[in-house]
Amino acid sequence: MIEINNLTKKFGKTTALRKVNLTLTSGTCVGLIGPNACGKTTLIKNILSMVVPTEGEIFFDGKNIHGDVFYKNNIGYMPQIGRYPENMSVRQVLQMIKNIRNHQGTEDKELYEAFEMEKIADKKMRTLSGGTTQKVSATLAFLFDPPVLILDEPTAGLDPIASEILRVKIIKEREKGKLILITSHLLSELDDLLTNIVFMQESVVVFNKTMEDLFAETGENRVSRAIHKLLKTEVLS
Amino acid sequence: MKGITTFIIKDILKNRIVILYTLILCGFSWSIFSLEDNVSKGILSLLNIILLIVPLVSVIFANIYMYNSTEFIELLVSQPVKRSSIWYAMFTGLAVALNAAFLIGIGIPVLLFIHPLTALVVILAGVLLTTIFVSVAMLCFILMRDKAKGIGLSIMLWLFLSLMYDGLVLFFMFQFADYPIEKIMVLLTAINPVDLARIQVLLQIDVAALMGYTGAIFKKLFGTQTGYFTSFIFMLVWIVVPYFFSLRLFKNKDL
């Protein structure tokens, strides 16, 4: 579905991504994890062409995304910190994105209803709290039923109830055979969500494994412990 | 991308500052024409507003609006919208809204009080200046990530084009008064859009005679149909070049 070839991104002198190669296929839920400033968000922004790669290519469904915008119709994106026009109401934001995407077919209103968006639909974006803004972002990402979902720190700032709603929704979408890419620091949350793990450190991909392989190699059954163990052994060897 | 453009136009027209700007322009033009019996004198007073206030408000408002729309632009980039469409929508939105304010504030009274052909030149000068300074403001936005620097740069450019440039040209003229510098003078004037607007309006009200020999040359060069056409082209260049330059930078900007 998404193929990344030799992707390098430099911001001035700092290198955010160094020769990243990655293939993401449909029907998997990929966890992109790693310490702060390891290049996770930059990788996602590259996939959405919000930043322009210094080197390398990204293919979406076999097509180079360079100079193309229509592939984004197939992506639902939930940013780490949703930044919206302050003067627009929630309803206006949703309506504008609908107009832009010119979406044919049904809308997925599950999250809209679960998060009770109708109650806040006429509030201005600037009056919303961080968590509520995240709910708007999540609703937008899932609204058009896209085959690819990219969620950057989806649960950061959400209360436990909302977080659980979102988790259930993610699992449900995974079962439909979508590609879901999640970044997170909270490893404990990811246990029953993921099928694959991509670990990044200092702007390179350290490993890309399925959960079964990871658990088999380490003899653990929790994501957090397995990764700890794997990193320890890699440092030692 | 009609949706985005109309959204921006509506958003700006609802803005209190733009409404205030329209009212102030209205107040100026109506009071000038009702108090002044001599239409030529009236146009001269109005000219100062068109050459100073209109570009200043356009450049600062457009620049601040761009900075305030950073989130909006970011949101649009993550959606299936071409970057060139986003840039075009921002430009059209700002230009249409600010020109609407100008046309209501100055265009209508000018059409009512003065000779239609003169009125047309005055209105065209104002519309072109508004659009030029919107284009310049967008260039300043893309050149400077920092808001304070961007607004500073756009004010500096306004100051330079509206006030300092004339001073420098005058200085140059006095220094080289003994040489035949008329052609260079004409060229120097043609480079600055504010000067072009000034000359075109002045030629309409026949005070070019007061400007002496240089005035005569201006009349000869700019007063003809080719002259009008050339000044129009030069002003269009001031819209097109900053626009496409900023568009190129925007296409490669990391958000």
C-alpha cells in the first residue's frame, strides 16, 4: 500500500530521517515507536507531503506521491496537535473538509456520535480544550471511511473514556482490512491493537517486525517488555 | 477550490477592521468631494489616500491575515488540495475582499462626483495598488517564518515604495541635474508601482504642466495610449512576479 524508498529528510543541518526504507501493507496495524525526536512525525508528514523529502521516494498504491494530491483522498490523518482555524466552528470545519474531499458514498458518523460532537458543533475551535480538539481530529480522520488511517499520538490528551472509544474503533477498522499507522509512547495501550512494530531511533528504522516474531524472539507477551528486552540484547550484542 | 476562496472572502468581509477600513475610506471620499468645489483639488486630496493609506492597510492586513491562517493552511495541506490551489485561494480571497472595501469606500463616490474616464483611472490605480500590496504581503509571509519579522518587512517595503523611493529619486535628480537624465528618470519612475499610479492620476487632472520639463516628458511618454498600456503592464508585473515567486517557495515549504 505504502512503500518508502531511501527516504532522507534534512532540516538545515539536522537530519530528521536517514535512508528510511519501509513497506506498509493493507490489513495491518503498524505501531511506529521510538524516543522523542526520532523522526516519527517527520515520517508521517512526508507520507502526507506536508514536508518535502530531501531524497528518496514514497509510493502510494504503486504511484509516486510527488506532485500528486488525490492519493490523500484515501488517507485519514489525525495530527499530534490538531491546529484549526480559530474562528471556525466545529461544524464549519467538518463542512469545509467535506467540500474539499468531495466524498462520494456514506460517511462514517460513529465517532461523531460516540464523542457527542453535536453538542459542541457550534462552538468556535479556539474555545475547545486540547482533548476536545483531539476528538474533532479523530472524527475527521475516520469520517470519510478511508482505507488508510494515520494516527499521530491518538490518545494523548484524551480522557480514559474517549481513549477507549477510539481504541475500539481502531480495532474495528483494522478488522475491515485497512492499513493503520499509529505512533505512540504509551506502549501498554498498544498491546491488542498492533500487528506490526516499527522501531525508530536517531532518524533510522532499527527494526520492523510482526508482533508474533517480536514475542517469539523475546519470550515476552507484552509490547513494552518485549521492546525493552530486545533493545537491551541489541545493545549488548 | 471555489469553496475555499468564498470561505476566505466571507471571513475577511466579516472582519471588523475591514468594515472600519471601508467606512473610513467612505468618510474621506464623501467629505472631500462635498467640501471641495474644485474637482481637481478633490482628486489630489484623494490621491494621497490612495497612494498611502490603501497600500498600507492592504499590505499589513494581508500579511497579518496570512500569519493568522497558518493553521488553516496546514489543515488544507494535509487534505487532498493542491498547494497551488491553496495559494491561489488565499490570494484571490484577500484581493477580492480588500478591493471590495476599496470600491465601496472610494469607487462609488469617485464615480458619482468626477468625470467617468478620470474616475476609471483613479479606480484602476487603487485596485492595482491593493492587489500589488496583497501579493507583496504574501511574499513577505513566505520569506519570514517569524510573524514580527514578516510584518516588519512588509512595513519596510511599503515605506520604501511609498515614501523613501521618491526621496531617493529626487536626490538623484538634484545630483545629476546638469545631465540629460530624463530617460533614466522615466525608467526609475516606471519601476515603482506607487509612482506609476501617481503619474497616471496626475496626468488625468492636467497638473503635469506644473511638474516642469520632466512633467512634459511624462506627459509625452505616459499620457499616450501606449503609455497607459505600458504602465498597466508594469503594475501587472508587480502583481505577477511576487505572486509566482512566493508560490514557488510555498510549494517547497515544510509545514
